[in-house]
Amino acid sequence: MADTSGGAADIKGLQELIEKKGLDIDQLYNLAKLLGSVKTDGSNTKLAAGDNDDKQVNKKLKIYKDKEFVFETRQDCFIYRDARTKAGNYYIRIYDSLTKKEFSKSLRTSNRHQALVAAEVLYREKRDKLTRGVKMASITTEELINLYLDQRKRQLSPTPHTGITQSSLDAIKTHLRYWQLYINSLRMHKKHIERIPPDIGKEFANWLLNQEKKYYKLKIKRERGTINHTIAAIKKMYRDIAIGDKYITMNEFPSFVYLKVPRDAAPKRDILTDEEYMNICRWMQYTYTREKDIIDKEKVARIIFGKYFSIQYNTGMRNREQLGLRWRDIKQNPNSKDDEDCLIIIPTERSKTGRGRQISAPIGDKLEAIKREYRKLNISMNPDDFVFQNLSKTKRGKNIPYETPAMAKRLDKVLIGSGVKEKLIAEERHITLYSARHFYCTKRLEAGVDIFLLALNMGTSVNYIEKTYSHLTTSLMYQDISSGQGKRGRIESREIQV
């Protein structure tokens, strides 16, 4: 027999409420009737939504076959079989009432006991993530790096400071590759990032500092500043993806220790001496370009590289700026009567600083030499054509410029062929394409060029030149600094004291 005591008590309580509030029983009846009609005709969207929720609940209940709670004292985790499948495998469902998030996953077993054990393990792993609001999906270091690089690729822009340039993206790839190698060395490449101890980051800088770096049989010590740049790139990746997309919290963020960097800002790259520079130029002119048994195309390519080398050392242009040079970007200097004096226009999109500029340099004869060689191969020289066109079989005549690796490879052959490479190795010096920019700056300062004008021509700051070449600028200003000193100064000083 059904227990009606609870229902009677509810009715009595309702009667007392009606009498206390002075409500009319007929009015209450009509209101209840009205609410009933609203629910049946579906005109109230909220009530209709409630019906839909009920349908969803009923639908889920039909899915949950052989439902069983994993813990007797908890109702937020249970295993079940999916009634829609025939495999009979168990699934787990975890629900967090605070964040209103749920997690479901196949346990890949039809054995009840194995399913319960697996569910307990998963619950401990995923419950904490649900509570903290992080993603349930876990990723490895390699997957993290790929996600970050995909994000940065979408930010590619040909104009500096409006996105990221391809060269910057390549640099980021190099930085992150070292982090992957470090994780591999610790045998944690298969671990999810939230399971990697944060403290391992503290030893990364010293690990990278001690990694061998080779350049043609020459062991080069890694620069501490560059290692710190690598750490900064890794930390940004973790902030943007691991934290930003909620794969981890700050508790799992790796801890890094930056290396101390000496305050001495002397040039970080070696440069050629005047004699070495001249020896290379002579060897290219009289030997490299006159070698027997080379085809016309290769001979032209060697001559073009010789002019590229010379122009770079006489303008201080960055590699990217020079390789992107078009004939329309070069004009005769209107303030000079010498045909060799040219103005080179570096547009905004090709400038590292995002600011366009003009370079003044006497390179007219070198440009004319390039034109003569192109005519031999019927290469066009329209205003939009690149000055340094790739002459390889698949790219020749398609107005495609050389890329830095191709020029770097040529430079290495020239250094070896001219005999300069052997001397560089003996003196532990390292020469790259970028060394030309340091050579140019050094020689212009030695020639007494005003540092402000030099900064404008090179597209850099006066502050950078002062810091990087402070030892050089001080020695060049010796006469100004030492004015009134020495023997004559001491005599004058004594006379004043008397």
C-alpha cells in the first residue's frame, strides 16, 4: 500500500500558504490550468527546451548499458557499455559538477574487472584536469612544437613587424629543435608534457652550452646570448600553446635558468682582413672564373657570385635585402656626377627593421658587369626582375632569386679554393655571408664616416653600433680623446700649476 502521509502533508501545507497569503483557490486553479496549457502547446521556449533536455537524458540513459559506478562513495564516475555498439567494450564517464564538463573514453576491454581497474587509473589522471579546467587531451613535446609552428606559420608576413618573416620562423624552428633534442636525451619524448617534471628545464642551458658545435672541422663555442634566445623561444611556445590552450597549468610550466652573459659587446663575428679580402677577390677574378672545362652557365654564375660578394662588402646589406634586390631598386645617385655612385632602395617589406631606407654606394661598375653576363645567357633585366637570378637548370629564366644557402655554399667553396679557409681554421675564426656587414661597418668607421650617417645607411641604430664597435670607435677618436695629454700636455699642466 502506498504511503500517502507525505502527500497529505504537502496538501495541508499548501492550504495554510493559501490562507496566509489571502489567495483565492479559484485563481490558483486557473493559474495551474494556464501553466499546463503553455506546457502542452509548446509556446514557451524554456519549457520546450526543458523537454529537449529530458529527451537528451533519456537518450543517454538508453546508451548507458550495464552502468556501474567505479567508487561506492562517488557518483561522478561510472563505467558502461555502449548499447549502440556490438563490440561490448566498456567505456568510462567522468563528470565535474563545478565546471559542468565531462570526459568519456573507451576502455578497450569487455572484461568488467579490467574495466574497473582501468577506470580508477583514468579517474585519478583526468579528474584533476577537469577540476582545473585544462584540456583532457594530452600531447607530447613533439606535438606541442608542431602545434606552435603551425600557429606561427599562419602569422607569416612579407613585411617585418606585421607578422613573422620566413627567416624568423626558420630561427624559431632551430631553437625548438634543441629543446626536442634535450627531451630526447632524457628519454622523455613519449611522455605527455604535463608529466614531464618542470625542474628539468633548469639544466637545459648548460646542456646546450656543452653540446659540440662544428663548422668545417672547427669547433666553435656556443654563444651564451644565443642560448638565452633559445630559452625565450621555448618559454613563448609553452605560454602560447601549453598554457594558452590549457594543456597544462603554471604548475607544469618548465623552470629555466638563463646563462650569465658578459657585458662586453665586442663584435660577435670574425671579419676578413684587408689582405684576405683582396686575395679572395683576385682568386675569384683570375682563377675561379677562368677554370677550364666549366660550362658557360657555371662561368656566369661564378662571375655573378663574385659581384655579389663585392657588392655586399661595399654596401653592408643584409643577405635577405641583397638577394631580394630588383633592378628598379637601383638608381644613379642624383647628388653625384660619378656614374658609379648608386642609390639602392630597400623597401619596407624587405627591411629587417620594417623601415625602408636608401643605401649610397659606388657599385655602378659591378652592376654593369652583371648585366654583361646576363646578356650572354639571354637573361632579361626588366625593372621587376631580380638582380641575382638563380641560374640553375630548373629555375633559369624564371626570375627566381638565389636563396641564402646557395650563396653560403658558394662562399665556402671560395674560401677553400683561395686558401683563406685554412688560415681561418688555424686562427679559429669563422666567416659567413653576414661577416661582410661587420667588415663594411668596421671599414667605414675606420674611414671616419659619421656614426649617425652610417647607422642610416646600414638600417640599424647608433646605439647598436656604439655598443658593438665601442672598442673601435674609441681607438679611432684617439686624437680627440688624448688632446692636451702626453709630454706637451704635462708641460702645459705644470705651467698652469705654477
